[in-house]
Amino acid sequence: MPTDTIYGLSCRALDQSAVKRLHQVKNRDSRPFIILISSINQLHELGLIAGDFGPALGYWPGKLSVIGKADRAPEYLHMGTKTLAVRQPDYPELLGLINKTGPLVSTSANLSGQEPAHSLADAQKIFGDKLDFYVDVGPIDAQPSTIVKTSFAKLKVIRQGEVKINEI
């Protein structure tokens, strides 16, 4: 399905069996996925504290994923790292869906280590009938989100995407 950046694979973040299935479908190792939220209030549902995401919150909604402390989040989400990457997308239709479902796990529509799908046809070639459904909005030619990590109220850029962030 489309996000505010690229096509992604998604499932309800608080459904452990769905998250496990997504790891299998994507052929992903034990690295955690990004979590999409519709509001800062949903951080609490994940066991996260808004203050731990500090200076990056001013960029939401937007194409910035923020890695913050996740000591109290379910282990199946943080995969032992005790951190999670979270983003509030700038895409009204997706925000509306997340309002109804709760936080969503999201990851690029590709197998780990490969180029992300830029169209429904690309995704169908990769995943075929392994997915429950597809949402088509035509070709998407965008970059993945910028990823930053918070530490002591500072940001460190992990992956530079469309949003340009200087480390602060």
C-alpha cells in the first residue's frame, strides 16, 4: 500500500502474529520495522514516551522516521534492540486508516536488501499471492524516509531521505 514516501508492506503493530508473518514474507532478519502512527498519542499504545522522541517531533507529520527508546514496547516489535523507529506520515488517507487500526508496522515493498517496488505491478512480481491485498495509486517515484536517532535531546542522521536534517 502507498505511504507518504514509497509503497510499503504493513500490518497492525499490536498484532504479534501479523508482525511475525511480515518478517517471513519480507525475508527479513531480526531488525525491527518502522511503526507508523496517526498522532503522538499513539506512542503510548506502543509503550513509548513522547519526550524520548524529543526534537524530531516538530517534523511530524512528515517523511522523518525517528528511532527512540522502546524499553517498554513489546519485544516482538523492538526485536531486542530496545529501540523503535516511528513516523507520523503526511498522508491523510493513511492517517485515517491508522486512526481506525491503531499503529501500523511498515516496511518498504521489497525483499530485504533489494530495490523497493515503485508500482503495484513491481510489488505483485515480488510477492504474488503472499499478501492479503494490494492498494494501487499508480507509480510512486519517491525516496524512503529520512531516519534519525535521538540521544540526549540530539539527533543523529542514520539514513538521509527526502527530508534533509542536519545533526543537532
